[in-house]
Amino acid sequence: MASSQAALAVPWAEQLGATLPPLLVQAERIAATVMPGVHGRRRAGPGEAFWQFRAYVPGDQASRIDWRQSGKSDRLFIRETEWEAAQTVALWAASGPAMEWRSSKDVPSKAFRAQLLLLALSSLLLRGGERVRLFGLPRPFAGRTALSNIADSLAQMSTRPEDHRIARHARAVLFGDFWSPLEETRKAVAALAAQGVRGHMLQVMDPAEETLPYAGRVQFEDVSGPAIPGALVPRVEAIRGLYAERVVRHRAALAALARSAGWSFATHRTDHTPEAALLALHQLLAPA
């Protein structure tokens, strides 16, 4: 995405390392805020871990009656076990100069917000007993104490949303601005869908990328590097309508390619609070 501001000079990995402690604290705080609105993910099913006793109803198999518990009262009780086939959720967040750009100091960078949402979602999933995997890493993480390990591994995540080792029937969530050519995004999502991976795309945008609030004569430069020519716009307000139309069209195309792969698509602006986006993502990942 073109911008009138230069990208930060600090290498991405070093900058990420410098922000990890506050990022983790904020992610845990947001997860704790959202947690009361999250429905329990545990459900009855084949397994060995005890979940609960419930009253016997006609149609239940007699072999499932727990006679010890039933002997404590005049009712029959069924012993239910917890579903042990915890799903793996693979997460990916885009990185690079374009993601580091922000229109003002009053909003976080897209990269920071994407990483924040990734870690907060990881926290909720780990609390729910699910496994979390980062694209490009060989093994998933599990357990409440794994969140710091996930944070430490963010810099090792694949730079592209590609990972042939993700298990079939796993779920995936991709965080990025998705301003790259549509065909690149289409290929990545189609490849994951062909692996049997179902997922969700969350487009993280700076508010200026949606509203183009500038006025007058503005020199736009591509943050990807000086080799890419910029553009001098004499009167930005004259192209604002056309720009808004292009944004809507691009977003509709992203939603369409997600639907064609059996995925979902949503948007999130960095000037909005992250809690609503986090809760929506967690509900999308909840078991049917």
C-alpha cells in the first residue's frame, strides 16, 4: 500500500523482540476481557478424560451407566467423557514494511495489531484445550503455558501463508492487509483449501487506507523500497471517490475468493478496539 511516510528502519525481527513483553501483556488482557463472552469449547464425545455425570434418559446404553455414582442416590447417572480430538488451529500474520506502516502515532501499526490478535486468539484457544500452530513451524503448541513460546516464535513464522505440513481438517486464520495482487492471495488460499484446511481471513487496515484523509498536493511513496516509483497527486481530494470505489471492489474480491474456497472473510481497522474482532474469530472457530 502506498504511503507518504517511510517505513521503520529497524529490522522486523528486532523490533518484534523489543515489543514482545508489552504485546504479551496486552494480548492476555484482551483475551481475559473477551473470555466471559466465549462459550465453552468442551463437549461430550469418545475419549478417556472424565467430563461430567448426567442423568440417564431412555435410549442410553446400559453399559454407560456409572453404578458407583448411581448408588449414591435413587437415580441412574451416565458418565460422560470429554472429546479428546482437539483441533489444531494454524495461525499466520503478515510482516514486512507495508505492515509496519501507520498513518499516525495515534494508531498501532498493522503488524502490531495483527500480532496482538494472533496472540490473544492463541490464548483463548489454548485455554480451551486446542492446539495452536504457526505457519512454517514444525510442531503445534499446547497448554496454557505455551503462549510465551508462541510469542517468541513469531519471528520464525513463514513470510507467506504457505505450509504443506498443516494437517488435513485443521483450521487456519490469516491476518494481513491483503493489498497484494488478488491472484497471489487466491493461490495461497486455494492451496490451503486443497490441503483440506478451512479458514478465515482478517484484513487488518490502517484507517487512512480506507478513507484517504489527505488533501492537497501529496507525494505517495511505496514503503517496500526506493526502487519502486512513487506518485505525486496534485489534489488528493479529487481522487478520493475513485479510491474508495477501488477499495470496496478489492475487498469484495477478497470476500469472493474466500467464499469460493469455503473460507470466511472480515475486516478490522487499527483505530477500532480488538475485542470485537477477537470474539468473532473465536466464535467462527468454535466446534459445530
